[in-house]
Amino acid sequence: MLRVIPYPPPPRPMINGDKMSGRHLHQQPRMTSSVSASTPEQVVAPATVSRVYRVATNLFLTRRVPDALMVLQPIIADSVSPRVRCSRTLRIKVWSLYFAILDATAKMGPEEGKKVWGAQEWRRIVSRVRSGAVWNEAIQIYGEEGRIDGDVVNTLVMLLLAHSQDQTVTQKKIEAYLSAAPSLLGSEDDPKAVSQRVKLMELYILHVLPRVGDWEYAREFTQMSPDLDEEQKEAFQATLDALQKDKEETERYSQELEARKEAEWEKEEQAERERQKRELSPSISTRPTPRRQSVQGRAKRSKAGSVRGDSPTEEKMMRKQARTRSEDTRGAISARGGSTNKNTTSLFSTTTALLNRLQSQVHTARGRFMLLRTVIMLAMVVWMTSKRRVREKVRRLLMLAWIKTTRTVGMGMKVTYI
């Protein structure tokens, strides 16, 4: 992974003793990849490179990124020069800090980048990182592509994976390095060199090739690679299968989601068109058509026929009601007679007349509706009286009504007496 040193809190202000600032950086001429702090006649000691590296690290940790890059740039070429004879560890540290500065700069937003670097300088650095020009700079400083340290190559690959928009450039750079490295690495039995090569294979097979869609070539390269053992090849193949499956599922889900959204959009558009059509032509839908007129005529005729068919039934019911009223009258006359037999006969006839009337009412639509309403009302009364709370409430209401009635009657009697 790219070893990026995390940012601490904001830096302290510069003091008078500080010799460098971000403003001074823009006043300095830009360093090309071939510029070195030392002249050909002057040799920089490894201790000087180490001391400058520590100063640049401190500047980077205090978020003074332009100052850190300005201090570090002169010793980048010196760390690789055979005349300086820097150790491999120090050389990798210098390059790692350089890539960390570039990575932090590329991660800045436009506003922050313009504020820290200036608009032109920030765009230039980001363009170098995204286009892969920083790899060409490393090749120019090292002299030959195969001489670049394995750790530096791995860090370069991760930097391009993080920021480059076209990974075909990264693929070509790695393939060129792999073709040049075997004859220039020296000892293939070095454990560190083997570990670096395996790490590069992992980045190339599992990250770069899937980004460009070369799944089959990645499998073939894994099988033919002399830098991987059988166990590593099997692990890489399984990882490739899992990555390809995940990518296909993600693409299929995206397509289904897009199709669902498209169908919903079309459905909404169709509903909107239908609504607008109904709003623009309301008279067309309300105008009676010949078929609708014929249907309405048949409905009217069937309704008239039903009315004519029901008229004899209504006449019969009217005659029954008249007969019932006459029987009620006769029962009332017999009741005024005062005899017990006549009272019994009158009660019987009244009950019979009530039942006949109820029966006649049931046979009519209005009577059936009234009967149903009566049954529902009785059921509601029974249901209400079955509840204890309802009974208590009714009892309290009746008691209040009775008390008010007695008070009213009492007051009336007092007024009458007075």
C-alpha cells in the first residue's frame, strides 16, 4: 500500500528564522527531473541526504507541503546517484516521501489546491500524477527502467491506481518494467526481490488488468508467470473469479435498476399524457354515443316495466291496509262496549291486524328497509345494554332527567299555588 504520512493539526506560523515558505516555492524555478542540488564536481554525502530527508518530513508533518517538496526535490536525484552511495533503505524513504507529497496534492480539492499551491502549480502537479508522467521522471532519474527499485515501482503503481483515469498507461508501464527487470535485477534468489516481484504481480493481475477488463489475459498471465508458485497461482485464480463475479453482479444490478427506472418513467409519462388528453377534451367523454343512448333506453324501458309490474301488488297491499284499518275500527268500537269477550276479541283482532300490516309492509321494498332498520336498531340497543358502562351511563342520564322533571313539576306546583 502507498505509505502516506497522515496530516497532523494545522501548522504553527513561520518564525523569523525559517528560510522557506510556500510563497518562496513559487518564486523558485521549477525543478526538472534531471536537476540535482549538487554540481558534477560536488559530491553530497549520504548524511546530508538523510538530514534533508528529515527536514522535509517535518515540513510535511506540519502541513507545509510546498516547502517539503522544495526541500526534498534536490536530493531525489542524489539518492539514486552512484557517487553519493546512499543506502537502499534511505533511497526508498526519499522516494516514498516524494510520492506521499504528490498523493496528498492530488487528493486536494480545487479550492484547497489553489490556496496551498496556486492554481497553475496545483494543476501541473495533478496532471503529472494522473497522466503517469511521474513514472517517466523516475526512469529518467534512475537512468534505466530495470534499475528502479521494486518498492519504488510498487508505490508508483499504487499512486497511479489511486489517481490515474486511464489504467492502460499503468499496464504498459508495468509490462515495460517486467520485460526490462529480469536482466537487470541481478540476484533472483534475493528474498526481498522475490517479495517485491510477487507484490508487483498481485497489483498487476488483481488490480490493473481487471480495471481494463482483461480477465482472460489476467488468467493466462497468472498461469504463465515464473514469479508465482502453484499455491499463489491458485489463490490469484480464485480471487480473479470472485472479482469478475462481483463485477458482473454489480453490472447486472445496475442494468436492472436502470431498466426499472426507465419503465417507471415511461409509465409516469403515459399517465401524464392520458391525464392531459382527458383535460383537453372533456366534452368528448361526456357526449352520449349511440350505443350509450340505446343502453340508456333499454334501462328506462326495463324500469318502466318493473313499475307497471309492481302496481297490482301495491293495489293489493293498499286493499289489505284498508281492510286492516276497518278491522282496527271495529276492534275499537267493540272495546268501547265494555264487555270482557269483546275486549278479548278486540285484542285478538288488533294483534292480527298488526301482524297482517307488518307482513304486508315486509313484502314492499320500503317495508323491508324499515324492518331491517328496526332490527339493526334493536340489535344496537341490546348491544349497548349488554355493556356495564353503557348501562351505568344510561341509568345516570335517566336519573338526571327524572330529577329535573320532578324539580320542574315542583316549581310549577308552587307557582300554581301562589
